[in-house]
Amino acid sequence: MISEKKRDTLVEIDHLKKYFDVAAGTVHAVDDITMKIDRGETMGIVGESGCGKSTLGRNIIHLQNPTSGNIIFEGKDVTRPDAKELKRLRGEMQIIFQDPYSSLNPRMTVEETIMEPLILTNRVPKEKMDAETKRIMDLVGIARRVRQSYPHELDGGRRQRVGIGRALALDPKFIVCDEPVSALDVSIQAQILNLLMDLQDEQGLTYMFITHDMSVVRHISNNISVMYLGQLVETNETKKLFNYPLHPYTESLLSAIPTIDLDHQHERIKMKGEITSPIDPKPGCRFAARCPYVKEECHQPQKLEEILPRHFVSCCRVRELRKEQIGRAMREFEIERGKNHAKAREGVDNGQ
Amino acid sequence: MDGNEFLEVKDLVVEYTSGGRVIHAVNGISFSLEKGKNLALVGETGAGKTTVAKSILRILPDPQGVIKNGSITFENQNLLKLNGSEMRKVRGKKISMVFQDPMTALNPVKTVGYQITEVIRKHDLIAKKDAIEQAKKMLEMVGIPGERYYEYPHQFSGGMKQRVVIAMALANKPDLLLADEPTTALDVTIQAQVLEMMSNLKETLGTSIILITHDLGIVAKECDIVAVVYAGEIVEYGDKESVFRNPAHPYTKGLFGAIPDLHSNARRLANIEGLPPDPSEPLTGCCFHPRCKYATDKCAANKPELMEITPGHLCRCFQSAN
């Protein structure tokens, strides 16, 4: 592995698996996923519905227990925490849910919802509770006059702000955002995305941002991991992933996005059929059934390989299929590295 | 609007009554459509887009939804004047609709094939055997093998169900298809398949489509004419090229700014502050003025008309007129 500088990893997932037993067999919801999320970054997780992205997020923050594999948070293995440790972790890792309609308790006011985590953890003394609640409401932009309102009295955008406020109440370091804007209208979606980015800048938060919307994920994430049927098929920096999508699935996913730019209407790359069943999948590439480039060797087990620096792809044909793109990306990388070296040398010279 | 259009909606006003309150869902919407063209009704939740479509088919919830004013002329007859049995001949035959959620649009206890055959037999006196044959052809046209005729909705995935719904809507080769957020419940890859299929059908059958959506990306790909709807009114109207290249209304501009686009690199999205107005409360002036950055006293006091800013491009804003 080529590392540019020392990484400050906050969350590390090592060969994580989550299987569910159902009548028809075993669902491989998350199947051997390894990734690192650095402090202060936003890791976007994309994929179609049913690919296991939410299950992954829920396992990391211990809403579900993984079948096997490890979760390392700030260098410490937290895969199977005891009750006390779990309570501590709840303060460190939080989640924002997709549907602000069903994720808030309809019988609790805005204030009570935000206060609840503070009360449960005894984190704030009683006399400061009021001030702290107000501080959080201001932080997420909820007007004080709705303190006593119930969720049904609020619109979707405000409800989502309450959900964000609740997640932030314990001052977490890591937040799983599970499709936080999918249920909102575009103008409200923009408000919430801006809020999430502002909060990240102010509080140094680290996000795992789960979505099926490629435009949103491109906007908010530093890095993107593409999932298909429980597995990672490609991961890279956002900009590079969009410039050089190497995996056939990523390529067709990107080409399917409708864009508002009339001058950049692209041809869609045809993908056959639909996402197949995650129940007892056969070995070999899971995308093979829909892939336009499928060959005999694709039915062998695949592994995630570093094709370009920090650009991992799980496709046995990628080097042959993307020869040209890889070459171009490599040249770009060399140029960038040259520039960085020159800059670093300059810095040293100036420092002396 | 010269009177020989295929569809003309004029001054449509629709109100709902709910819990003693009157909700002004559609406040004087007018537009026309030529045969073979696609129109997009774009706007956010609650703007009144679906109500317009339901008014055309006259399937508003009864008695809550009432068409208070206006006319809907389709192939030279005013649909609002037709009686029940005349209207039933139009519905599903000349005009049909695809609903947003394919999971609830199909009857779970009938086979998908039966549901398509039903539509065909309702309008055509043909033998059952021929109807079944035709239904199978429809299934194949939307990319589902004919053998699956005898299967039930739960045996299909979301994307396939939506294609069954589309097959049903197109079974009688309607002249007009109302597609209400047909791909919102679907994944992007499936969305692309469904949209492509719809535009192929437009080519082969010559069907005009009114596409209701909040996704401007889909509009860019699929539509000829765009009508931006806000608070029950059309605020901007024109062909796709003029609206997308020169959006004139502050709301349309806001919508474009609020979308993270693949080809822009803005870090912050330009959001529209505030919320759409409460449709149960009467509003004076421009419907958008409480959220508009450019609003003046005039905007709060007077209601702007739809004004032509360039040929064929209309905008309901005092600012854009000069």
C-alpha cells in the first residue's frame, strides 16, 4: 500500500460480516467488508436498495451485532462491547435516520427528544439542562418557539433537524447518516446538507454518509465506497472515483444518473436485469449476472485490489478493461505527487 | 393557444376540504400540450402537481376534492362536462395514469396478467383468449417474459412492478399518459431502464406524456416542455431549452441551485430559505414572495401574471419582465 502521509483513522472495519437466517437460506447482507474512515472525513457509501449499506452502518454503531469481523474505534477493538462500554460508545457514535417521520417518538416534544440522551447519560447537571438544550437547538437551527411542539406539528426538514440535534446531543465523534435527505424535497434537502457540512466544519465530525443518490454523495463526501450485494466493489477519493470509475458496476451506476446539465447528457451504459438475491450467493463476482463485460474468469472469487494509489477495485478484468483510464489516472497521480514534493521541499527550505 | 390543441387545461382551480378547512391545491393553472410532446410538471411536495393529473382523469377524492373552476379540453371535448359513463370510456382508454408507488397500485390477490387483461376487456369487445395474448405482448414490451402472466405482484421486484403498472397503463395504446413520479420509488439503474422504456413507447405508439416529477435531471432527459409549479400555480413555463438555460423565476433558479449536480463544483448549495406557503391560508401578492430574495413591496401587494419574457417562455414574476 502506498501511503502519502500518516492517516488518522477513527473507525476501522475489518472483514465485517453480517448474515441473517431466513426461511430460504442465509442472507449475506454485509459480506466481508474492510474499510478505514479517517477523522474529519465523510465516507460516502453508495449502492442500490438491498445492497447492505444500512446494515453496515447499523453494525458499526452497534444497533446490530456483526456475525464476524472486527470494529476498531480510535484504535480500540469495540466489536463486542459490554453494557458499560456500549453506553460510552453511544456517546461517541450516533446515527441520523432516513425517515424523520418514523424515527422520532410522536409523544415526545422537540425539547424532550433532544434532552433524552442528556438525561440518560447524566452528562449535564439538571440546572444546566435548559441551557444545553437551547444550545443544541440553536446549533441545528430549530427555532425556540417550537420547543414544545410534537413531531406531527413540524414539516420534514424541521423534523430532520430534530433528529440531527438528538444525534449531536452527546457530542459524538462519528455519525452514521443513513439517507438523511432522501425523504425531503430538494430545497429542504439543500438546507439539511448545508447544515451537516457546517456542523462538520465546526465540530470536526466524521460522517459515514449512506445514500443511493450519487449527486448528493459527490457533493458531501471526501471518499466513496460502492457496495454491491453486501460487498465493496470499488473505493476511492470522490473526485477520482467520478473521473475514473473503474468497476463496471460503478460505471453503469454513474451513467444512470440524470443530470440537469443539457450539455452533458450522457449515454447510459446498459446493465441487464436487477440486483439479484443476496441469499446464499454463489462464489465469484456478484455483479457478473448483470455485467456487460462478463467472462469465464468472473465466476472465480474476486478480491479487492489496489489498482491505483488508494483506489481499490474488486474486478478480475479491470486491468485489461480500463487500461487507458488507469494509465491516465497514473500519469495524473505522478504529476500531483511531483507537485506535492516540490511544495514540501519549498516548505522545508522556507522553514530553515 | 389556438384552440386545436390535443389537450388544453384552462384556469383550473381545485380545492380540498379537510376538517372544515379549505385547502387551495390548484389556483388557476393553464397549459396546453401538442400531440406527441412530453410535458413536465415540476415542483415540490404539495405544489398541486398530482391534483392537476387527477383532475384531468377526474379521479379526485370525492367528496373532499372539488374542481371549482376551469375547463379541461381533450381532443375537442371538455372532460369536465362528461357524465360518468362517458368519462369511463376515456379513462384507461384514451388517457391513463401511472402512479408513484407500484407497491400499492397493483391488486395483490390478482395475477398481474389478469390485471392487464381487465383493462383491455373493459374497453374492447374481444375474446378473452385474444386479450390474454395481447396482455402477454404488453408484458414483453416492458421487458417481462410473457410466461410470468400468471404470477402475483409479490413475486416481482419493485422495478418490475412499476413496469407492470406501465404495461397496464399502455395496454389500450392511450393518446395521453399521465406519469406521476413513475420512478421515484426506484433505484437509479432501474429508473434509467423505466425511463428509457417510456421514451421508446412514445416513439412507437406516439403517446404524449405528462411527467410529474421533482427531479430536474429526469426532465432534462425526457421532456420537451417544462411547467414549474409552486403553491398551486405555474410560475414558469417554456420549452426545456429556454427554462434550463435561462431560468427566469426566482423559484426555478432556487431549485436549480439547490440540486447538487454532477457537473458543478459548488461547495455550498444555494438553498431556498423558508417553506412553501400553507395552502389553507389565503395569500396576497406573489405566491413566492415570502421566500424570495428579490421581493419588493409590489410583490407582497400585487399578484403577478404569467408574462411572456421571450417567445414561448412565460414567467410569473415582476422582476423578470423588465
